[in-house]
Amino acid sequence: MAKVLIIEARFYDHIADGLLAGARAEFDKAGIEHDLLVVPGIFELPAALKLVLTAAEQGNEGARYDGFVTLGCAIRGESDHYHHVGTECMRGIADLSMAYDLALGNGVLTVHNEAQALARSDPARKNLGGQAARACLRMMAVKKELGL
């Protein structure tokens, strides 16, 4: 049976809750087992993903996953912090995804305000957590189709 890891940044708990609910609902609907790893913020997402990949490489069977979903949010504030954290998070996730041929759905929001974050994280509205889970499932299928 396929197994997926959701890595969730909880800096904005109320937004993370919606993203996680949307992703879990998609995996439950597809009958996919999923585990959860929680990190403080989006900057830590690539590091956590790399730690999991390293653990799997070192023989930790519990760290072997068929797919991954990253969830979190950065909201623009008064400084440039949101831009730098968002850029490095996305770059790190993309680099690992390509270097390790990962089936990965990215549900990291980078938005201008809380209203945008709430609309995008809400499973009853834009449901970007669910979209990230569906992207992960599709990429898992692509890997299988290619014999990887």
C-alpha cells in the first residue's frame, strides 16, 4: 500500500488546520495511508524533507514514503521577511523534489493578507491543501507509469 508524508508548517495554526484538512480528505478518499510531520514554519519545510530523505537513505524503513506534501503559509508583513522565507522555502522544496525524483505536492501559500490565506486554505473554498494532495497522487501515478 502506498504511503505519503505530509510535512506541515504550523506558524499560522488556523490556516494550517484548513490546509491539513483538505490534504487528509483527499488521501482518505483515495485510500492512501499518510503520516504527519510538523515543523514551526515554512523555512523549515525543506530541511525536514531532507532529514526524512536522509533517514530513508540510511535504512530507516519508517522514513520511506511514496509521496510527499508540503503545507504552510507566509503572509506579507511590513518587512521583506515573507519574500525571503517564501523564496528559500520554494527553492529548497523544488531542488529536493528534482534531485530525489519525488512525487510531491506543494501546498505552501505565499499571500498578501490573511483573507487570501483563509480563502486558499479552506477546504470548502479554494482548498489548496486538497490540490497539493491531488498533485502528489498524480505525480505518484506518473512515477509508476514511468517505472520509477
